[in-house]
Amino acid sequence: MSPSSQENLPAEIDLALAHAQPTYRASLRIFFELDARLGRIVGGTNEVMLGQMRLAWWRETLAKPIAERPNGDVVLDAIGVHWAGREVDLIKLVDGWERLFAEPPLGEEDAIAFLMARRDVLMAAYGKYASSDNKQENYAKPAWWWVCADLAANVSDEDERAMFVDFGLRFDPIMDRLSKPDKGLHLLGALAHRALKRGGRPLMEGRGASLAALRATIF
């Protein structure tokens, strides 16, 4: 178990992790836990400058050699174990979250920059980012659905929610078959696309969520 397992993650993330290949399950968990930590910084900060300072701490700390980082933070300690040498991707995630500090209302340029950064780092956790595999698009699609659906379900502004739903549904609704070890991503994509079609509702809301998750893991 990851040393950062104290972090509380949404039910759909726990399901996706349960169906992930053990070889990259730990790096996936760390991605989701850092992502959740950064989201709390952005969502819970009233003073933009204070929030930017907290994000800057993560950016600067991740750029340091592991031996020079402070000890005791469960997420940071786990990054040193499971993302060693790949911290540049996590710094991109920090930069992406900072785009949400843009002057409201959030514009399409900042929104897309955030979504693409988050999607790319999720794919990096699966080892699919910067891959020459001509099926990379198969992984980008469910990852994109998740980043759009998760944000849509967690914003309070209706115009922003509609924007994220629109971004998410621009992708072809047919998800290509993924390899069996990646069915956790398939599950996450299926739940996300269902949530987007329901107007940006929470991914596990309603009785149909469990059925969608089950079908994704079987088919």
C-alpha cells in the first residue's frame, strides 16, 4: 500500500485504482492524491496570492533533488518513491491548477490549458504520455472525459459547468477497447462520459453509475 494512503479519494477513483495494473497502481494513486491536494488549495483559497504561494511551494519542492525535500508529508514522500525522475510531469500538473486562479470568469484558454495538463499527467501515470503507440488516442479519450467531468461536477458556476461539459462531449462518444490492464481507465472514462451526458453531475450519482462501472470492467 502507498505510504500516502491516508488521503481520502472519491469512490470512482478507488474503483479505477482497484482495477489498475499493480505495476503502476501506486503512481496512479499518487497522481490522484496530489491532484486532490492541489484542488483543495485552489478551491479553498480566498486570497489568490496566498494560493499561488502554496502552489509555488509544490513547484519548487518538486524541482529539488529528493534528498533536499522536507520529510513527513505523505504525498510528497510517496512522490519520491513512485515518481522519482518524473517530477517534471507533476510540475505540469501544478502549473495547470494555477490556471484556475485566472481573473473570473474563467476563459476557454485557461480552462483548456488546465484540462490538457491534467489529462497529460494522468496519461503519464499510465505510461502512455509521449508514447509512439498509434493507439495513444484510445487512452487520451477516457482521460479527457474524466478531467472534464470531474471539474464540471465540482464547480459552482453554471456557465463554467456548461463549458466543461461542452469540452468533454466534443470527443467521439465511442470509447475504443483498451488492454485488460488498463480497464481502470476504461471504467473512469465510462463513468465520466455518463456524468457529462447528465449535465456534469457527480460521477457516482444515481443507480446507473454502478451498472456503468460494471459494464466498463466487463466489456
